[in-house]
Amino acid sequence: MTQLLRLASSDSRVADLYAAHFPQLVALATLLAGGASGGEEIAQETFLIALRLERQSPGYLRDPAWPWLRLTAARLASRWRRRYQARLAALGLWAENLATTERLPDESVDLMRAVSRLPWRMRVCTVLAYVEDQRTASIAEALGCSVKNVEFALREGRRRLRKDLGESYGLQ
């Protein structure tokens, strides 16, 4: 009986986190993965891991849980990207998979496309720094690289985005 109460409590905790953070996590993961299908898959997998860990060790997810969710999603995005590219290569396909853009302003669509064209590490650094407002040291720790590598990726990412969006938005 105690086991069932503990599982119910863990499930309830993760369900509350899911309700509070799922849309935000999907948006972040979509930017990291470069497409909506990848974003949703990564967000779902993040919450499955959270549920498993919370069931194994109640109280594992401490408040605020968002940093843990964000870091786990970033790590999963790396693995998802490799699996996705392998699947596309096996099928002989190459496609740009962006989120449905019918309801978004043109500027948002342009920005999403420009960010999705960045190399993966540069995209992750850019999104975590400018969307999630993370410090370079925490990004470096999450990605397992040096702070200098993150700083270079951010500089180069800004340069590429400025070049890609510059003429349309006066960023030259």
C-alpha cells in the first residue's frame, strides 16, 4: 500500500510539472531539434525520464524543475538529431522540417528558419543563451565543452543570423 501511495505521489508531481512546463519545453525542444515533430518527441521523452526518476527516488525533481527539464531536453536533442539524421540517410531523404507556421508572424518564421539552418551545437548555444538566458558556463557544462567553444559558437551564430536575416531586417 505504501508503494502505491508513493507511486501516486510521484505520478502526481510529474503530472503537475507536465501541465506547467510542457508547452514551453516543446517550444525549446523544437528550436533545438529544428522541427515540431522532434520538439514534441524530445519533450515527451524528457517527461518519461522525469517520471521514471521520480518513481525510483521520490523528491528527485526539486523546485525549480525547469533547469533540469531544459538540460535533459538539450541532451536528448543531441541524441535525437543523430537518430533522425540516420533515419533520413537510410531512407535517402533530406527535408527541412519546421513547425507549422500558419499562425506565426513572418518575422518569427524567418527567425525559426534561420536558427534551424545553424549547425546543431551553434543552434543549441544560441537558443540556450538568447531564448533561455543561460550563462556561457552553464551552456558549456550542459554540452560538455569549453566556455571558449560556446563563446565562439555564439559569435559565429550571431554573425550567420545577421547575414541570413540582415537585408530583410536591417541588421547589416
